[in-house]
Amino acid sequence: MLKRAIPYLLLIVSGLSLTLAFAPFSMWALTIPAFAIAIRQVIKLKHTPFFAGWLFGMAWFGAGISWVHVSIADFGGLPLIASVGLMALLCGYLALYPALAFKLTAKCVKPQLWPLALPLFWVLAEWLRSWMLSGFPWLSLGYSQINSPLAGFAPIIGEMGITALLVVIAASLAIINSKRTLLSASAITASLLISGILLHQHTWVSPTKSYSVAMVQGNIPQSLRWVPEQDASTMEKYLSLTETVWDSDLIIWPEAAVPKLEPLAQPYLTQLNERAFVEDTALITGIVNFNWETDEAWNNLIVLGKKTPDAAYPDYQYFHNNRFSKHHLLPIGEVVPFESLLRPLAPIFDLPMSSFSRGDFQQQNLVANGIHLAPAICFEIAFPRQVTANINSDTDMIVTVSNDAWFGNSHGPAQHLQIAQMRALELGRPVLRATNNGITAFIDHKGRVDGRLPQFESANISAPVIATTGFTPYYHLQDFGVGLLVLVLFICAWRLRKS
């Protein structure tokens, strides 16, 4: 009985251990053996590849996105059994994607050809996961490699391409059954790791100009963010924290840092705009805009102060076009599907600010004191196609703002930062990440964190940031690069399947 259970136990252990490969643990080398063990067990359980893959996925997502339960439990207003059930439902859904990839691979080819066939089905499943029901691309395997030799491939084939390479390596290790297959797996692993190291030495973009940038982390408790009586103290706190950094070229406040609706915050915004002009700088802040006539709300980033260094006062007027409206809205948190049915069921379906309108997929860059920035609000940084669509030849940097207070002292914010690092490496642009309570950080164009604030502290941070120009190969190839890679591998597998 125990012998029969061992493959299933190994699937669970391998799925659970993958969490350690991602931030904040960042044991990137664990990804390959953990995934190889999972693939080997799926191959052994040849009559039930779908269930085996689903079980692996349940453990993988159950541990990896456990931070979602913090939000549900603390702010969802559900009893424990209901919140656990909701998490199980989410993880069970996400586990369908690795299960599908394993099932299709087992159906098409024999185990010896899995290193060539599994990358295609795995990438297709991950692409579906990033698209279905608005998408949830979190914990894609490539993110775990931001500090590994394989990171050198990111500017060419992106995070998804690194995921495909991990599948090739892990599947090669999983089918070792002789000296020949051992040598083959070793050669594949070594060649890819060495190639990644060499590629990482190459600089795909060119530095242009250095700017002094400051970011403010207000650390406002989530329970107080939308309490009207707290608006004045929150706005005063952000002003106070900004006092020592007005000499910066650019100042950034996080998502919805101004808690009042934009039409109601005009005196405060006018004051900020005037102060930024006096200090010869620009300030970007998150704010919620609401149109009383159309009953629409947008999660916005707006620029106050100088649009260009020689701008004449004033630049900001209500609903000016130097703003960004969030496109990729977070299900439940920012938009509720079937809201007439779900909102009455529980507080989690009726959270404050959970009925936003969607901005365009592609929007103009923000221009602040002459700096061109491609914006992404919170969850949007996890969608490379959208971030890439908003970068052009004038783009100097990427700015992303967030409020991860929903997730408490969990590993969710660290994973979020890791995703932002990958966008910087893929696209060759520095990323400025301003958050309410952490992790606020400067990321250079190589994906390295140059400076960060501790979580759960009210503080500011400033640093010189070097803008870049030019494009990485990934910018031009995007999904075509990884698509071509996995398709060629699969064609080879298909031609060899009867050999």
C-alpha cells in the first residue's frame, strides 16, 4: 500500500517544494530537481497522467499562492471553512493547467520524447492560464530563475522561454535510465546554463541619462485606506514623507496614495501641483477618478508638477491626459463578475473600490519632468504582453505602483517584486516600484534590485536611475520566440516518435 502511495507523495512534495524556488526564498536551483521528480512520477503513473498532474498542481499552487488566503481570511468576511474552501477551489482550477499539459504529452509521445514534446504543451497551458478568466500567470516557473544563469535568456525569449528551457532540462533528467541518457541530460543542462551565463554578459540596450528619483511608502493599514475620516491624515502623511525629497527629478507615490476621489481632491492636488512646480520637479501618484455623470470609476496614475523641464505653470487640470487608467483589473478586488449574484453573498464580493472601468490596453506613456514612463498598476506587471505594448522608442523607464497590504506578512509581495524584476530584464528598462507598505524598490535594466525599503515602514527612498534606450530581442519577438522554440522541439519529437 505504501509503495503505491510513494509516487503520489513525491508529487505532493515536489509541488510544495517549488515554493522555495521563488522569492523570498529564491532557491532557484531547486526548480529543476523538484520539477524533474514530478515529471518522473507522472510518467510512472502512466494510466492517470491528468490526475497526477492535477495533484502536483494542487500542491504547487496551494503552497505557492497561500498568500491569497491572507487576503480572503483578513478582509473577506468569510468563516474559516469557507475561506479554505474558496482557496481549494482556486488552486484546483489552476492545477488543471499542468494536468492538461501532462495529459496531452502522455497521449502524443512516449516517455523518451518528453523533453521535446512537454515544452510545447506546458507553454500552451501556461499561456491559457495567463488568459482564461482574465488570467492568473503567477508562479510561472521562469520567474524562479531571476538570479540563475538561465536569466540570460530573458532578453531574448522572455520568462516563458525560460520556463520552456526548464521543462527541457527537467524532463531530460526525469527520463534518465542509462549512461547514455545521463550524459545527454548532463550535456543539455550544462550547455543551457553556460549559454545563459554568456548571454547575461551582453548589454542589449544603451544607457542615456541619469535621473534622481524618490519613492514614498506610506504604510497605511488596509483597514484605514478607505475610511473617510482617515483621508486628511493619510494625505498629510504622504506630504510629510515627501518633504526631504523635493529636490529629486521625479517623485512617485503608490497606488491610490491619495484616498479621496480625484474630483473631490482638487484643492489638495492643486497644492501638490504648485509645490512640485516651485521645487522644479514632477510627482506621480495613484488616485481613483470618478465620473459622476457616467457613474464610472478608474484606477489612475496621474502626473503633477512639470511635464517637461521648461513647462509653464500649471500642467495639471482635472482629467488632463497625462494619466494612465488601469487596464487589467483584478477579479473580485477591482471588478466582480456576475456582481448582481455575488455581491450579496459575502463581504469579499463587495469590497470598497471593486467596480472599476477598464482603461485601454495600449496607452500613452506618462511624461514627468521630461522622463517618459511606461506604467503598470499592481497586477498588470505580471502581464508581459501589456507592458511591452506600452513601451516605445521614447520610453525611459517602467513605473509600477501597488498596494500589497492585502497580503500581510506573506510571500506574495516578494513574488510580486520578482515579477517586476523579470519585466526589467526582458525589456531592458529600469523599473520603479512604489508600494503602500512594501516592497518599494529600484530595479535596474538587468533586473537587479539597486535599493529597497523594508516592509511595513513609513519611509522614503531616493536613488539615481539610469534611463535606457533601444530594444531587446524579446521586445521584437515576444511570444513568437518561445513559440518557435517549442514548436521546433515538438516537430522533432513527432518525427522521432515511431523510431
